Amino acid sequence: MANVAGTNNTGKDQNSGFRLEIFNFFIIILTVIIVITLSLVIFKSHETYNSFLDATNEYISCREAAEAVHEASDYLTTEVRAFAKTGDIIHMTNYFREANIDKRRDNALDTIKGYDNTEGNGAHLGVAVDYSKELMEIEYTAMRLRLEADGVSEADYPPEIKNVILEAADKALSSEEKRAQAQEILNNKRYSEYKEKIYNSISTYTDNILKGTQKREKDNSNVFTRYQDFQIVLIILLLGILTTNVSLTSIFMIRPLRRNSKLIVNQMSLPEKGATEMRAFARMYNNVLEKIKQHQEALTYEASHDSLTGIHNRSVFDDLYQEVTSTKDIAFLIVDIDNFKEINDTFGHLVGDKVLKKVANLLHASFRSDDTICRIGGDEFTVILNGLTEESQEQLDNKLDFIMRKVSQTIDDLPPFTLSIGVAFGSENLSFKALYKNADKALYKVKDGAKNGVSFYENK
């Protein structure tokens, strides 16, 4: 019987050992599966991160290409106008070198077109291209008029100019009249409207693409976050399975995961220490977190600042308009550029933009950092000055006189221009809306007169 009992115990031990082997084998298989899955998740996270970077780079490239389109278009306009005015062949040569050789505008449009994933958006680009071709026909006509007026042999005309057929009325003009006509068609309202239509079409086209790339950035960020959560789950599960390495797992995985989870919830950077996987995870997370923060800061800045001048935009002003309940110790200015449309029509929108920047920079330099300067319209600015009362009127008047003198100076190669400024002082019981109206009345007192001046609203 003893022998039988011994035989039965040995069988139980063998069965127990067999079951343990199966369990260990199962653990090994499960561990391998988890490791492979985790590797795939890390790989997909890396792909998502790269896609995020690609979307960001496309966003930047598209903005740069859009700016290149405007720069090249303005360059062509500058050269053809210079040729029509002076007859200097070098300007015509520059024009056709840009149009036929450098092709900055065409290359930039091709770049922008390559990023377009927006359904139906191509129509805007097509409209811009069509208007551009029509605009070049006008420019060819102007150059033909100038060449004929200067008596240049048709054999020396560029091929594009040879194909231009002048209307009978233009053909019959005298040389001086042809020169005048060449300049007139490059500076009239029709030419400006074509430029504006091209600009608006390209702006609409690029805005749609930029919105698409921004959406891609946001989608990739959300996907990357989900991969991060999945990685955490897999790593925790792997820690639970590898019971033989509990102490090492606790030191290098569990504690960092708990700490990092709180940091992730609070959108804080992760320390790059612990196991290799955790360091890789922290580096990747920190890189994406930094990109997301930079992008959020950029979006916040663009939402509150004027893209041309860099000062606060109408949105910030509207928020203040609703939020300010008391105007005690506040001075409010409305600044308007006199005859700004004539500046644009005479010197072009590029010069007009520089005039706007000059006014914005001058206002920014003239007032304190805690004063609020906004561009609320095409050529209209506002300034909210804190801590000023009517007793400060003389001091403020001197500062405004200084600004008026500065804008009239031409040392920066800009045309001289003037400003009309309306000023009103607030009081404890005066709403911001009423303060705005007072300043507006003061402004129109200047505008209705000879302009180029400062008017203080007189509280009755």
C-alpha cells in the first residue's frame, strides 16, 4: 500500500508541474503578445507624431507660399508701372524674367495647390488664375502702348507684346497720349479691382487649406493622446504579469506611470527618467506637448491680434466694449488716417499697409504697456489709456501733437499723411458705450473740418 501511495503522490507532483509549465507558457505567450502590441502602439504613436509635424509644416509652407504669391504679384505690378512711367527697358526685362523664368507666383501656387485636400476649394484658385491672366493682358497692353509711344521697333518686342492688338482708339493716340494711357490703365479702378479679386480668391483658397491643416493637427493630437492612454494600459498590464520583477517594475514603471498620469492630466512635461520605454514615452509626449502648446499660443495670438500690424484686433476691442462697466480714470482715443483710400489708390496697397504699420508702431511706442491699442477697422485705431483724468489733457495733448508730427515726416520713404483723433475722458457713472460715442463725436468734429487734428470731447 505504501508503494501505491508513493506512486499516487508522484503522479500528483507530475500533474502539478505540468500545469505550472502550461501557466508559465501562457504567461510567456501573453507577455510576448503584449510586448508586440506595445511596440505597434509606440510605432503608431510615432507615425501620428510625424503626421502632426507634417501638418504643421504644411501649415507653415502654405502661409509662406501665400505670401510669396502676393509678393510676386506686387513685384510684377511695380515693374510694369515703372516701365509705363519711365520707359526704361530694364523694368520690362525684370517683369518678363519674373513671369517666365523665376515664376515665383506660379511656383507658389503649385505649392499651395499640392496641399489642397478641401473638396470644391480648387474653384477659388481657378478664379485667381483666370483673373491673373486677364490682369497680365492689361499689363501687356500698357507695355505695348509705351513701346509704340517710344518708337521701339516691333521686332524688338517680347513675344507676348507682339500678340497684343491695340484698339483703334488707342492706336490713334499720340505718343504722349499713349504714355499717359499706359499709366492710366495700370492705376485705374479696374486694375485695382482685378488685384483685389486675385488677392481675395487666393486668400479664400489658402484660408480653407489652413483650416484643413489645423484640423489635421487637432485630429492627430487626439489620436496621439489615445495612443498614450493605450500605452499606459499595456505597460501596467505587463507590469502585473511580470511578477518576478515586481520590485524593478515598481521602481522603473509603476511609480513613473502614476506620477506621469497626474502630469498628463495637468498638461505638464514628463521627467525623462526610468525605464527605456518610459524615457522614450516621456520624450515623445514632451515633444508633442510642446508643439501643442506652441500651436495653442499661436492660435490664441492670431485670435486676439491684427495680422498686419501686430496690435490687438477688433475682437479684443469688442470684448472690452462688453466687459468695461465703469470708465473712471480712463481716457479713450479714436485715431483715423485721413484720406487713406487715396493713399492706397495712389501708391498701392503695399504702401497703404506700411502706413498702417507705421501708425500702429508709433501708437505702441508712444503709450504705456498697460494701455490697450486696437485696430478696429481698415484705417481706424483705438487707444484705452488707464489712470488718466481730464487734468491730464495737456500732457496727453502734447503727446498727440508729437504723434501728429511723426506721421507727417517722410524719412521712411512713405508719403506724408495726417491723422484725425477724437479724445474723451471717462467718469465713474459713464458707460464704455457712452465714452465711445463721446470720442466718436470728437473725431467727427475734426473730420468735418480740415482734418489733421485732435479734438477733446467737452463734458457738459
